[in-house]
Amino acid sequence: MERVDVLVVGGGMAGASAAYELAATHRVVVLEREAQPGYHTTGRSAALYTQTYGPPTVRALTVASWDFYTRPPAGFADAPLLTPRGVLLVGRTDQEAELRQALDEGRRFTPAIRRLDAAGALTRAPVLRADYVAGAVDEPDAMDIDVHGLLQGYLRGLKARGGRLVTDAEVTAIARADGLWRVDSPAGRFAAPVLVNAAGAWCDVVAGLAGIAPIGLVPKRRTAVLVDPVTDSPAVSQGVNGWPMVIDVADTFYAKPDAGRVMLSPADETPMEPCDVQPDEMDIAVAVDRVERATRLTVRRIAHSWAGLRSFVADKVPVAGFDDQAEGFFWLAGQGGYGIQTAPAMGRCVAALVTGGILPADVAALGVTPGDLSPARLRS
């Protein structure tokens, strides 16, 4: 049995970022159930850094991640982790109230956002239909995230700090004895006083193996497709790489440029059991219909389709904290659709909470408290 200071269950972005930060001061092993890390949700993300997406706690964690994204440690990445994109929250005439609310909420953390009228929205995103859009909220500083580069940077950094990633290591049994969590897997047996449950959609399953009550995690399917940028204007189509990401202000669809093509989604949230989720044909049809109604895109074929699981707890705020009923069991769960953009700050938060029980000063200064993240809030 290999003994370390911290075992992290799950090698996706949540587990990798936490393990990297913890490895600066602890001996860490990450157990990943698949043959490669990031196979499930991490590898299927829309990959956007936006400070206007999610509840206030999520937005604060996103803002607190900015410095790492723009100035990562030396040698962490071979290329910039962020590249310019921009986000346009668009609305119809009947969505005026939603646009005002999005602007008011966004300004709390992102003063650079601005309100655009219909003409301004069409100038910013000429792919929009003039008879659809009545206005928009523009976040010009939103960025594309190099998810692969970020994940690999964390895993390289983990190794450089003496940590280890073990793949094909699905957890089959967990028990607490003599102050240690003892974990069985096909890759071996491991023990540590602290176990970080970062198993994504499987977090409640992992807790059950340890005899710990669930936190009510609900995995939800999100469907996406890639299509060619076919419009009624060659000039508009050829400019696809310069379009911002377009999101319906009511979050019923989005369209995002992706390497010369366009990623579409109906922004679906269908509850699912943890699994290797696959796209649903009806969701694909809904995505195409909604985007064709709002934009000048004509979808002639689906180049590629996929789905991922975004896991939420009741209040849709991520969970990071020790379980008050099980010594040394740390929850890192419920990242929903925010796990990539908040990963740098969340990784630091996990390391700080495991080590000393307080949050990093910059995160606390943005109004986040340990109670905001604690699993205890879900059982009160």
C-alpha cells in the first residue's frame, strides 16, 4: 500500500489543479479512472473565460483566476493560455429585462462590459439576424481557453513537484482506519490522511464508497455540434474566426467560432446518471433550429457532435471543503459549467483550505468565504 499525504480522486481539471497546488507542500497521488485524464467533462468543454457567467461566487473565482491565466508560472505552458474572443449576450425585444439584469450583474466584477443597441450588436457580430436581435451586452475581454494546454501544464507541474498521476485506477473501495483513508483500485492500493473527492459526475458515487452521505450532485448533459460557417454572405462566412461567442441572454443556445467552424449548443441541461454521455439527436436538432432563427447561419451538415456532463448541486455554486461528518474527506465537486474558467483560483482555494482552513487573500477580498464553498451549506 502506497502512503502519501493527499489522495485526489479524479484527474480532470478540478483534480489536476488542486493536486498541482497541494504538491507544493504535500506528497500527492491522483487516481484517474480512465486511461487518460480529462476524458469526460474537461475534454468536452466550450473553453471560454468569461467573468459574466455564473453566480456571484463563480464570477469572483473567475476574476481571481485572471492573473494565473495571463501570467502562468515559468515553463507552465508553451503558448498563451488565453486568446481573444469576446462574448455577446444577445436578446430579442421581449428580453429587455434580461439584458438589463445581465448588465447590472456583470458590472459588479467586470466594469468593461457595455450595452449595445441592435446596430452595435450587428456590427460586433454580423452573423446575427437583424430581425432577431434587439440589443446585447458585450464582454470584449472574454477569452478562449487552451484547455489542453492548461490541463497538461497542471499535470507536468504536479510531476515536477514530486506528485504522481495514476491512470486506469477506478476506485473500487474506500475505508477509514488508523487516521488514514485506504483506497483500492485496479492500479494498486493507496492511503492518505486526506482524500480529495474530485471525481466530477461520480463525486456522490465515490462518497458512497466511503460511507458518506451524498451532497445531491446532479450530472446534466450538455450537447454540442460543429458546423461549417455557411451564411448568406461570403464576407460574413469568411470572417468566422473574428466573431465573438454569441449567447442567448436566457441561456437557450450559443454559437462559438472554433478553428474555422462554429460550435453550436442548445444549452441543454438534461439530468443523467454518471456515464460516458453521448449526444441526443433531438438536442442536436434544437441547437440547429435555435441558432438558425437567431443568426444567418445555414446548417447543411453536422461535422461532429458530442456531449459532456456538467454536474451541479442545488445552488449551482461549486463545493470545496471538508465533510463535517468524515475526518479528512474533502469535497471538490459541482463545478457545473464553470470548472475550467475557475480552475486556477479553485486549485489555490483547495490547497489553502486543506492546509489552513482559510481562503487565499485575493479570493477573500472578492467576497468569497469558506462557508460559500463548504458542503455543510447543502445539509443545513
